[in-house]
Amino acid sequence: MNSTQIIHHKYTPPAGFNAPQAPIYKASTVIFESVSAMRQRDWQNKDGYTYGLHGTPTTFTLEAKLASLEGGQHCLLTPSGLASIACVNLALLTHGDEVLIPSNCYGPNLAMAKNELTRYGITHQLYDAMNPADLAAKLSARSKLVWLEAPGSVTMEFPDLVALVRICQERGVMTALDNTWGAGLAFHAFALPTEGKPCGVDITIHALTKYPSGSANLLMGSVITKDAAIFHTIRRCHMHFGWGVAANDVEAVLVGLHTLPLRYAAQDQVARSLASYLQTRCEIAQVLHPALEGGLGHAAWASICANQAAGIFSVIFKPEFTQAQVDRFCESLQLFKLGYSWAGPMSLVVPYQLEAMRPEWPTGVARGALVRLCIGLESVTDLQADLAQALQTLGANAR
Ligand SMILES: *Cc1c(COP(=O)(O)O)cnc(C)c1O
């Protein structure tokens, strides 16, 4: 047998193989039966295959599952959460348009607007997500897209999503929610609970890198819509920019999805327990977690989240602790590792310098050094002991 015979081997396995896990197809080339089939294939709809970049049974399976989880209809995979933000921006915005971004947004979303969108003649404005009137006042005829985040990044304020979406609906402006925190579990982004007219966002994006993967071992994003026309606009752009994902990574996310609700609930429980513990510590001025009584936007969170939250929160140290001391606190932690991202198996810590990230100090947030904690899957007792020992070194340093 030579190389030709090996490559063109006639064996086809019998049909009917069935297993709990979806099959993994790895392909750039897709083989057509005839020239006419090749000519007629349509990459825009998911009723056939044209090329690996445009979808395989494996990517379609993950897309269908994610769309269902979110309560949407259509889903596209992208190489990262940030690529999903880029995909939405580049598909929907054009020269002369304006995009509105919450002042507490995921930082790279704003950096993209500042550094890249402006080069294409697309302007942006920041709005205060905790003040719907501020958004209403900033919308203009040029506003084409409003980004939403619930809660905001790092400071964790939970906005009144219904009020924000209603304002956009009334003005005919599209809404895109970065729903990484909600993970499709905490609330229904396309059908927000409200009396009267149905209210939902037009588009969601997720960093699948976080909860759906759950293992801190890959980068991927999704874009989900309910509306077919918006989806086709985004899919065209997605196709033209060539944003593909690797089948092995898709497989890992498919595996991660099986345990997503269990991990989400477990990390939520531990995060809230540790957040409550830190509230009792004299070193801490404020705990920023929307599910805590007194958390910023707690009422808005309670009204749509059915008592669910992601396992991530921030704390503000009392102002007598210097940044250097708080940095040392972070380095003293043994189980919480210094690192970005979240929702993986290992707990993480990041000291953020809020004054460098925001145009002004956010309303309702105490002055002091901010530390964000992301809860992994370690035992709650061990994590609390780790926080306690690191706080103790801080106390010693303070004296
Ligand atoms: C991590 C994250 C992203 C970006 O995801 P990547 O896959 O790292 O690009 C976007 N939004 C939020 C809220 C995130 O936490």
C-alpha cells in the first residue's frame, strides 16, 4: 500500500455510532460530491458545509447548545471574548456612527474603541450604567450600538438592564450585552423579566474562555442573537474577517458545558461566603458584590437574577493601607494566584488601580486600594484561611 492508497482509503466506518460526547471534526477542506454541489453551497446558512472556517458539525453543535442556553436563536464562535466584541463592532458600525460604552466596562472594549474604532471614523462615548438618564441624554442620531455589562467590570455595579434596554428600544438603537458574568444562567438576556412589553437585548457576547471552558486552558468567544437579520449581518462580517476556532478547543468547551451550571453554583456559593467573611474584617472598607445586601445595584440584581451570581468580586481596603501594602497582601496569598481571567479551577487575585482605569472615581465605591478575587474550585475553608493569613501579614506591615 502506498501513500495515495492510504490517503484515499475506501474504508467508511459503519453508521450508528452513538456516545454522550459530540463527534469532533477537524477540517479546513470539506469535500463536495459534484461541481454543482460545490457551486450551490451557501456558507451563510448552516444547512451545509463549505469550508472549515465556515463551520463543521462540531462548531455547529457548540453554537446550537450555546444559543439554546442563552435563549437566543443564532450563535457564532470567535477566537476569544474580545474577538466577539470586535466582531459585533465591525459588523454593525460604520464611518460616522457612534457606539456607547458603560464607564465600568471590560477595559479592552474601551481600548478597542479608543485605539481602533476611531481610526475607522467611529466615535464612542462613555455613559454611567447606573444612571439610565445619562444614557438617554447621550444618545444621538449617530448612536448605532450600546454596549451593556451586568455587572460592570471590577467594581461590580449591577445596572437596571430593563431601563437601559427600554431607552435603546425607544430610540431604535441596537444593544449588545457582554454576558460573560451571567454565563446564560443568572438571567435571560433576551427576555428580561418585566411587566408589559417584552424587553431583551439584541445581541450577547460571551468569553467562553471563562465559565463555559471552566479550565483556564483555552480562549474562545461567542456572539448570539435572536434576530436572523442581525445574525446574517454579523455572520457576513465574521466570514470576511476569517475568525476561526480550533476543533480541539470546541471539544473542550463542549465538555465544560456539561458541568457549567454545577460549577457556576459552586463558585457562587464560595464567593458569597468569602465576600461575607471579608465584610467582617476590619482591614476592608467595602466588598463589591451585587448579591450582597448593600452591594451596588443589589436591587437590580435581585430583580432579574433569581439569586444567582458569578464567583467573582472585589474588595476595597481601608485608606490607611498603602498600595504597596495591598500589593504585598496579594503576593502573600498562597492559593489565590496573581493572574488575569476567572471561572477556572484555580482562585486568582488582581490588584487594580481604579484611578488609572476610570474617568472619575465611581459613585458609591469607597476610596482605597481595590483587589479583585476570582474564586476557583478549591475548598472554601482553605481559601478563607489563605485570606486570613494574608490579611495578618498586612496588619503586621501596617504597624
Ligand atoms: C475575559 C473577558 C472578556 C474577554 O475574553 P477573552 O477570551 O479573554 O478575550 C470579555 N468580557 C469580559 C467581561 C471578560 O471577563
